[in-house]
Amino acid sequence: MSTVASLAPAVESQDPATGLAAVAALRRLVEELEALHVDNARARGWSWQEIAVTLGVTRQTVHMKHHVRRGLGRRR
């Protein structure tokens, strides 16, 4: 279950194992998308505060989660 298209039937499944596996796959996908878009925002000069407001979290939360990845801690 690695693509969005393959998750669609699993999300609606009545089988708990299939449904829970879909939840886990969606969590991984969300984390990957967040990291990708945080990297993009930082590369475009966004501050941690701007990213945090957009994500609906605190600046500290987003900074702690993402600053060490790929050397992002060296920026602002």
C-alpha cells in the first residue's frame, strides 16, 4: 500500500487488518508530504513561524520536528 490509488479501496474496507494497514500507510504518506513541503517552504525562504502557522502548530513544534533533517538547522 504505497500509492494513494491503492489506498482508496483499503480505506473503505470492512476488514480491520486492511483498514488499519491503510491508516498506517496514510500516516507515512502524510509525514513524507509534510517533510517535502517544509523543505520546499524553507528553500523558498519561509520562516519556521510561517510554516507553523500554515500547519496549525507552534513554531517550536515544527522546528523541533524538521530542523535536523538535511541540514535545515543551519538556516534561520
